[in-house]
Amino acid sequence: MDFRAARQLIDPLWMDSILPALVEYIRIPNKSPDFDPEWQSHGYMEDAVKLVEGWCLRHAPRDMTLEVVRLPGRTPLIFMEIPGSIDDTVLLYGHLDKQPEMSGWEDGLGPWTPVIRGDKLYGRGGADDGYSAFASLAAILALQEQGLPHARCVVIIEACEESGSYDLPFYIAHLQQRIGTPSLVVCLDSGAANYEQLWLTVSLRGMINAKLSATVLREGVHSGFSSGVVPSSFRVLRQLLTRLEDENTGAMRLPELQAEVPPDRLAEVRQVAEALGDEVWTQFPFAPGVQPMGQDNVERILGRTWRSTLSVTGAAGLPPLGSAGNVLRPETALALSIRLPPTADADRALAAVTRELSRDPPSGARITLDANAQGGWNAPSVAPWLGTALEQASQQSFGRSFMCMGEGGSIPFMGMLGAAFPDAQFMITGVLGPASNAHGPNEFLHVAFARKLTVCVAQVLAAHALRQQA
């Protein structure tokens, strides 16, 4: 591939067409179904689908077909197919649903308010993962513009990823024959440890999502009259969580939530820790005086990529401080996010968590647990051809070598694909670098990095075709 010619096509396409489309995409509050149960009647998901569909049809690679596939009662899925001159298949994946608003946005910014400041496009969903459909087609267009061979490309853009992709298995089964057997999977929904080189994601944690509640009364009672006799629902939950987590260290107690770190992954973690130094933790917006967890940067990387963790991400039954009277509340409920090591058995982990939170309720409180789990993913070894292609792409776009690192989040589709296509190679990457803050306030897309990443994807697609021809 002619690197300069690819840049000459991709950079203007980004600035003149992709960026304006993302501005309009950010304005749409198309929250994932878990965060907008009335998504169908609200119509925002449909608006996002139409926007992406329209752009893709206007910028379609040669002979592309596009269908918005709709299974009854499920979020839609955009399915694109671009014929190739190589008898093989590449699968490119992204999603267009978004996380909820979250509070704490800076003045002038907001989840549905696109703002461009320098190389950054602020707003919900541009980086996670609205750009993926546009970047995927731009990479393919770069090959076709140069007359280069490429494999048949299948592009899947789902609308349920932020809710755990629970609709996706039904679509994969429905589209199995049309997808075929890919030898390369490209996913643009991951992260980068900096914006100075290409990053390959080699593992993803699994997750248990849970809603846990403790009920102790039929109605609230004056705390002076009842405390000391009626147990606190908050304390009941605190006791239950201690069964899972050491509250002093954050270490998870259950063996089903642990997994051994493979030697190759440990070696990669040490390389990343040496390359990044304290950037491993200084990228986070710590409040003054707060210290990072972990004894050193190797342990900190392992902590966010290979260790299980517990986070309380929401609560119910707690009134705002301004209206918190002296009342012992009848119920407290917590939303829990339990991250699992990439190779942990998610079903065993869920069974263990359910057992610990359900047995012997403290003070006989009524405990309700609603939980589901999804497994993590550990990538196969990088094939020599892919390693060479990634290195050349990173050197040409960034002047530095590519690096491998696990991510602490989850992409459910990767586990599905890893099981379905064990011989496939994976290019899992993305634009979620330092401070980009996906899911949180002030989320942004680093536009210059995204443009370079798009060129890297085009180069890998070209290398894949040459490898197949060899």
C-alpha cells in the first residue's frame, strides 16, 4: 500500500465527511436498551441507524450491499458486505448504542452537545463507538482507490453492546451463513494507552452485572425510634459485599473470581509498564491526595486487566442529601459491576457470587439479586504476518513500534467470535486513550489519532490480502 496516498484519501474524508457525521451522531441520545427501556418508542436508536446507514450508502466501497437487519423485539443491526478479490473473509465490528449521560461535564460540554476543541471532539459516543462504521469503510476505500486486492469484508454494527450485547447472539445465528468464516477480525471498540503509537488489545475482562437489594421494613420509620432494634438495610448490604471483597485492599475473596496470568501476557505487561512509567496511573483524574492502588506499575496494569474487581456504580433507596430526614429507610439497592479476569469461567463466577450474596441473609433481611455474566477474552498469539503489518503501520503513522496490552473493559462479541472462529487473527484496537473517558463526563474522540488509526487498519487489510495470495 502507498502510505501517502492512503493518508491523502483518509485525512480529507475524516475532516470533510466523517467528523461532520459524528457531530450529528453525538446529538442523538440513543442510549443502549438497559438505560432506555423505551428505546423503540423514543426513536433515537432508529435516528442513529439512519444516520450511519445514510453515510455508509453515500460512501460505499465498490459493490457494497447494506441491510438493516431487524429481528422481532431486538435492537437493529447494520450488516454490510463488500465483495473481494481474495477468497477469504474479514469481519469488521463496531456498535452505535451509547452509555447514559453521567453528571460532571465541564461548562460548555455535555453528552449530547458536540464540541470540537483542537483535535478533540467531545460528546457521548463519538469514540465509543460511533466512528467505527465510518472508519471501517474509509479503510476499505483506501485499498480500492489504489486498486489493491482485499478479502471479502463483512461489517457488523450492532446496537446493544453497552447492554452486554444480549441481542447479538441471535443475529450471529441468523446471519451465520452470510458472515462465513473470517480469518481476520477487526474491532475498533477498544483503547490505547497513549496517542503516540498503535495499540493492540490482547485480552478483555469479563463482567458480572448485578442489582442487589436488602429490605428490612415495609415503610420508613423514625431513626431515633427504630435504630438499635431495626437493622440498617445499608449495613446489611455492606456485610454482603464483604463476602466478596476485602474492603481494606479491594482484593476479591472468591477463588472462582481469580485466574492465573499467562506468561506471555505478564511479559507484555512488564514491557508496557516500562514504556509508560507513571502514565499508567497519572492519566486518571485523581482528586488531590488520592493515591493509586498497587505496589508498582506492573501490579497496577494487572489490576485493571487481569484482576477481578468490584465497583458500586449506582444506588436506590437513598434520598438526596437535601431531603434526607431522620428516617431508617426500608430498603437499599446497589448496582454492582464485577470485572472478571479474561480467562475466568463466567458461569462459575456468577454461581459463586449468587451463592455468597444469597446465603444466610444478615438479620434475616429480604435479599433480592438480579445478575448476569459475560465471559472475557484472551487473544490467540499474533501471527507473524499480522505482527509485521502492525509494526509497519505503527512505524509509518507514528514513528514508534506497536504495543500489546490487555483492556479492563468488556466487548462481548470478542468472546463469541473467539469461540466460533478459533483460527482467526484479531486486530482489536481503538481510540479510547488517556482522558478520553468513555462512559464518563467529558468523553472525547482524539481526531488526529483516529485518522492515523484508520490508515493502520487499511494497511493491515492490505497485508492480509498479500498474505492470502502468497
